[in-house]
Amino acid sequence: MKARFRYRIYPTTGQKHQLAKLFGCVSVVWNDSLASCQEKYKLEENKPTNSELEKQLITSAKKTENREWLSEVSAIPLQQSLNDLNQAYQNFFRSTKGQRKGRPIKPPKFKSRKSKQTARFTLVRI
């Protein structure tokens, strides 16, 4: 059984800065990967796999001058952002084929600063 916990936190000023940086990095990775997937779709190519996107948008992007600030946050939420986008695409395609119950789902959208800010960490088992 999987359990989900929701917490309300009251961060200090320094923690607010760190959280804002984390949320910004997660949304940048999401938007970059969504743009990459949409570009591949327009070129009528297959959607890139998560490992390809991770190498392109996280690992190699951290080494460039424009995106070196991605290395200031944990890599786990960035990878989870790619997993979430992959799941969003799977839900969308299953919905269009009629394989998913419920109302039809729209394709994934770009994240903005005004949207809900989230970041997921995985449970590390020792």
C-alpha cells in the first residue's frame, strides 16, 4: 500500500529562497522537456525516452553556462519532473484511445510562475 502525506510548512526566509530555487528548476526542466517532446512530435519522430531527456536536459545542461544553476538543487526532483511528464503523456494517449476511464484528458501544458508549485522527492530506502 502506498501512503501519501501532505504537510503544511512555515519556512524561514532562507528556506523560502531555497524552495523558490527548487520550484523554478523543476518547472524549467518540465518546460524544456515538454518543448522537446512537442518539437519531436512536429518532426513526426518518436517521443524521447526519459533517459535521453535526462541526459540532454539535466546532466549536460548543468555543464552549460546558461543552466549551471540546475546543479544547485537536488537531481531527484528534476528526474521526478521528467517522470511526471511521461505519466501525463501516457494518461493523455490512453484517454484519446478510450483506454482510460473518466473524462478526456488534455495534453500536458507548460508550467508558469502562477501555477501550483510542486516538487516530488522519492523515498530513499537504506
